[in-house]
Amino acid sequence: MISNKIQNILTDSINKNGKATLLVCGGGSPLKIFEELSIANLEWDKITVSLIDDRVVEESNPDSNIFLLKKHLLKDKAANANFISLNDNFADLLKANDFFDVAIIGIGPDGHFASLFPSMINSTDFLNYDSDPQVISTGLIGSPRYKRTSMNLALILKTLNIFIVAPNKEKMIVIDEGYKDKMLPVYYLLNQPLRRIEILKTF
């Protein structure tokens, strides 16, 4: 299974700490992993799940990342997971965790990840790894255009195991470019010195 390593990390954290944390992205990239995890034999009642970003819309809106999670991840065996909304309860997430165990991150064709877009590259708070870790709010941005909440890079890097999902060859090309092109937001994730980033191919 593609998600075996993620499952092992979560299990190890539960065995060592009595709990585990899983941060996930929205979009289509992680859906194959979500479906695998939803039926995994994990102690889901000891796992906290949250999003690295979300659109500021009702949870019932199909464009909501929470809507997507409920449809593809927080079901079956994973229905017992503890979900914390980044839009409403992110302070609870930060208070309860000095670090996170796993982050599953997708990227867009413009190299954005989370809701960190090319227009934010010159903002020190968003994509600098040594900024204060925080959840940011944006204006109307992205496609579809919504106001958004997002972890900044510094907060994402509080995660011990970070996976970028490549669902197809086109996304692999973006990732390869991201190692060298400073105009792509993912450059700042791939080239920071704090965490090793693992590429997870699902095709």
C-alpha cells in the first residue's frame, strides 16, 4: 500500500506518545492515500487530523477541504479520528502539540502548496522557514477564488515527517522544477534545512 510508511509512523507515535497527529491537504492529489488510510487498522481515536489549509466556506460546500476529508478520509475505520478545523479551532491544535507527526502535501501547477501562492514569495511571514509559526488568513486567492486559512511554512515545518504527493508525471515535473526555481513556492519547502521532504508517487 502507498500509505504503509505513513501508517507505520502514526503507529510508532501512538506507541511512544499515546497519540499521533496527521496534517493533510485538500485537492485531488491525496485521494488515493485518503482512501487507503480510511480502512487502515490504526487506533484512530488516538489520532488527531487537521488540514494544512482550507477555504473559508461552509463545511457542506463541495469546495471545502473538510467536505473532501469527510468524503474520502474521515469514514469507515477513520471515522473515530479527532478532527480539528483549521478555520475554527486551530488554536486548540497548536496548544495540544509541540510538533506534528505526518503532513501530506499536494502542489498546484504553479508550485503552490497549502494556500501559499507565488504572489506570497516576497512576504517574510509566509515562506521563510525561520518566521514565527502561525496560521495566516488570505484575501480572495487561488482557483477557485476564496478567502483561505493556511499554515505558513514555519508551522508546517513543525511536522517531523513531510510527504509531497505526486499523483502524475505532470506534478513530478513541477516538483523537479521546484528544487531550482525560486519563483515556485514549493522551492522554499524543498530547499529548507530543517526537514527532509519525501516525495510520494501515487501513479
